[in-house]
Amino acid sequence: MISSIIWTIIVGLIIGLLGRLILPGRQNISLVMTTLIGIVASLIGGVILGALAYNNDNGGIPWLSIIVGAILAAAGILIYGRVTNKAV
């Protein structure tokens, strides 16, 4: 249980940072908010890919999940920047 929470936070941080990397320029957003947006983007990406019947049966790194999560995180960071009037 605790390890699942820790892994969710780590994956959310990675996805959030990849989302920030996609966006040009500097984002005025905290690391905690980046992680939260990354967690939400990862969960939404998993739901979308699950609805499309995608699974990682072969094992290895789930590249499609990472790419979709990073794109959703970039969109989430843009939305967060617009809502809070921070320059993104």
C-alpha cells in the first residue's frame, strides 16, 4: 500500500517534469504542483488508454502511457497557468 503511493508520486513527478519539458520557456509553477498535475495526467492517460484497450502485455517500458501522460501534463500545466494567471 505505502509502496504504491510512493511509486504513484514518483511517476507523477516524472510525468509532470516531462510535461514541463515539452512546453517552451520557463514555467512559474512549484514542484509540488508539477507532481500533482503529473499524477492526475498519468491517471487520466491510463483511463484513456484503458478505454482504447491498450495494455502492456509484453512488459518493458510502457512508452505510450508515458507519452500520453506527458502530453496531458503539459496541457494541465497550461490550464493551471491560465487559471492562476501565472506566466506559462
